[in-house]
Amino acid sequence: MKRPSTLTAYAFLYLVFLYLPVLFLPLFSFNSGTIVAFPIKGWTLDWYRKLGEQDTLIQALWNSLGVGTVVAILSTAMGLFAARAFVRYRFRGQRAAEGLVMLPLVIPGIIVASSMLVLFLFLGLKPSLLTVVLGHTFLALPFSVSILKSAFDDFDASLEEASYDLGVGVFETFRRVTLPVVSPGIIASMLVTFTVSFDEFVLAFFLSGNQPTLPVYIWSQIRFPAKLPNVLALGSILLLTSVLLLVLAEYFRRRSSASEVR
Amino acid sequence: MIFRSEASRGYTLSAPATAYVGFLVAAPLLILIAYSFWTQTYVTLDKTPTLKNYSDALADPLVRHLMLRSIWIAGAVTVVTVALAYPIAYFIAMKARKKTIWLLLITIPFWSSYLLRVFAWKLILGFNGVMNSALMMLGLIDEPLDFLLYNEFAVVLTLAHAWAPFAILPIYVSLQKIDPSLLEAATDLGNSPLQRFMRVTLPLTIPGIIAACLIIFIPTVGDYVTPALVGGSDGKMIANLIQVQFGAANNWPLGATLSLIAMLSVGFVAIVFVITATQLGRRIR
């Protein structure tokens, strides 16, 4: 049996191809030399220490955190209702509606970015964090809808019916029965949509005006070789944050599938 | 119950999401179309409808060149990514014991910032970069290789890395759907593993392959970051030119026209591709 073993070897090589490039960022962020090349001169934490001294970076970080939080709330709220509608009810045009909500995933970024810039200025909205929030919510919506759809897939409708039969109203049932059961899905959706916004560059580049988010700030630093070590340190922290947030999201998503009531 | 029918409840609950996406797809598109018929000289916008932007753009050799190159690079990226990804999808669906762990491993790097991943490739492929310095340290080369960065190769390699999960997942799903009894039947009828793959497995995964190709091809044509960071002047694509119109050149009507031309070209190529691939899938069977 030679074929399975070559395939397995290929699979492991592929993993190296996927992970190695990304891992060079943290590796060289500890390099005391300023040139990103082997051999590594020595090990240092200086680049990380210097991050805290940069005011524009801290401001960009706050911008990104704020935008990400609002985007997570908005897209998860809209996604929650839409996912429930798609899973629970059957209506004419449902497939078209589900397709429409997934559309932001496939439109090329430059077209979304340029057309939104034109729209917002047409409506009298100057590029700012507000327009970034509006754009990112659009991009994040497909993620929250698909995560919450699988959360509702595993939700037993008879729980709600039992609640209605006991004379509990619609909103009270939603708050006391539906929400607690799908809450792991809600948390997973908020974490994922936050990360989508936190990492997004092209839309923010077009729409942020003079209020840069963190990726836009990084973009402005990449051009200067002297700033390279700082970008590496900052980038490594961002990589770690994204991965941690998504592992957490995956944990909650699994819990939402496991919490099916029999 | 507040709403009488199931349908009206469905409409009401899904309305915020569909209205939001619908508005942000349709409204910018309409304004973009309007802009493409206007003209701009310095700061004054002339709203007399004209086809001048279209004739200018289509007559401009640079636009044609960048558009064709964008489609060619996106096509190359699609072929390379799907070809590299298919064996992985096959491995996870058919051979791997811990499927969920493998799927998670494949998707984790995708969740790191796209900008940072492209930036990492710039550092790796650079003239004084990671790859050249490592090869020189190992004594494999005497002087740095200069063909690694700032060309089409760098763009294709970077994007094949960036899109990997988008190619693996749809193909994995279509492999997962194959009824094992079909494979057994093929073996029982005397097919070799290769014949079985060509006659049963591959044709049945054509929908997954088509999905993977579209998911990669469409955003790649309009990619801005990768050509800007690792493309150099030989790897520039249409998105870079569009950005210039909305930025430094400050010619929004031309930018809008280019966006629309790009969108129409992508749509056209995608439709032709889907039709040919479906036909081809039928013929294999």
C-alpha cells in the first residue's frame, strides 16, 4: 500500500505550507536585528515594549476594538432574526433571500469598497468609523447568519411550543427559552464577526477617512523599512488574538450543537 | 401570536438582514452606474450623460492589459489552488481518521489577518528576505535569487496560500456526499483505483470543484492587497488602477466605469466557465 502513505505525506507537507509563512512573523518579531533574514542576530522583547509608546497605534487599536464590537452586535442581531426565519419558517422567495444574504462573501473587495465610498458620500456621510461599521456589518452578516442557522438547526421547536401552551407570550418565550438555548451560537457569531471586522483591510482603507483602524495603520507602516520590527511585533499579537478568538468561537459553536435537547 | 401566517413571520424576521444587504448591494451599484456616465475634470463633476468613460477605458491599452492580466492571474490562482487542494480534500474525506481536527487545522491560518499573511510572503520572497537568506546560509545558492518577489509568480503563490481553505472545503463536502456503495460497485466491476477515481469520484465532485473555482476566481480578479504588496510593476492588477482613480487620480467616474467593466468581465468569464465545466462533467461520465 504505497498510495495512502504518499497522500498522508503530502497532507503534512501542505500543512507546513499553510503554517510556515505565518509563523515567520512571530519568529522575526523576537529578532534583535532590523532586517528580516537569517541568521537571527539575537533575541529581544524590545519591539514589543516599544509598541505601547506609540500613540497613533493605540488610537488605531481603540478604533478597531470599537468598530469590531459594534459590528459584532449589529451583524449578530440581524443574523439572529434572519437565521431563525430561514430555519423555522417556509416562505416564498426564501432561497433567494438566503442567497442574497451570502452575497457579500463573493463580491470582489475593491468593488464593494469603491461603490460604498461613492454611496456614503452621496448620502452625505463622510468617511469615518461610522462608515467602516456600516461596511463591516455588511461583510460580517453572512458569517453570523450561517453560524446562527446551524445553532437553530439543532434547536428543538417543541420547547417553544411547550412554552406557548403554558401561556407564556412570544417575547417572554424568546427571552426565556429560545435565547438561552442558542446563546452559545450567539457568542460564537459575535466572536467571528468581531474578528472579521478586526482583520478587514480594503473596506477600512477606503472608508475610514482620517480615523485608521489597526490594519490601515499597519498598511501605513509597512512602507517604511525602519518600522518593520514594530509591524512584526504588532502583527504577531494580532495573529495570536485572532486565533484565540476563533478557537473560543469554535468551542461555543460546538457547545451550541451539543446542547440539543432530547 | 403577533403574525398570523408562517410566511409573514419569515418575511418580518429576515427583513432587516435582507434589506440591509439588498440596499448595500443595489444602491451603490446604481450610483456607480450613474457615475460611469458622468465626467470629471479636476474638481468639477459634469452630469451630462456620456459614454466617454467607457470608450476611453476600452481604448486604453493599459486598462485592457490590466484587465486581461487580472483574469489570467485569477485563472492561474484558481487552477493552482484547486489542484493543490484536491488531494487534501480527498485525504480528509476518504483517508484521515480525525476529520474534524484536520478541518480545523486547515481553517485556522485563514482566520489570521489577510493583510498580515500577504505581508509575510513579502518578507519571505524578498531579495534580502527569509527564503534567500536561508538558502544562502545552507549553501544552496551563492547569491540571492531575484525572481521570487514582484512578479506574477509571487502573486499566484501568495493567493494559492491565502485561498486554500476556500478550495478544500467545497471539494471536501462533495467528496463526503459520495455514496460508498458506488465506489464498491466500481471495484466489483473490475475498475482499477485510477479508473474508479476518473469515472466515479471525479465526476461526482465536479459541483464542488465548480464552487471552489468560483469562490476563488471572483474575489481574486478584484484583489488589491496582494498585487500591491508582492506584485511589483509586473504584477499590478485592475484593482490597483481602480484604487488610483478613487485616490490619487481623483477621477471617480473613470473608477466607477472600471469597477463596472471588471464586474461584467468577471461575470462573463464565470458564466462561460460554469457552462463549460458542467458540459465537461457530463462528458466524463
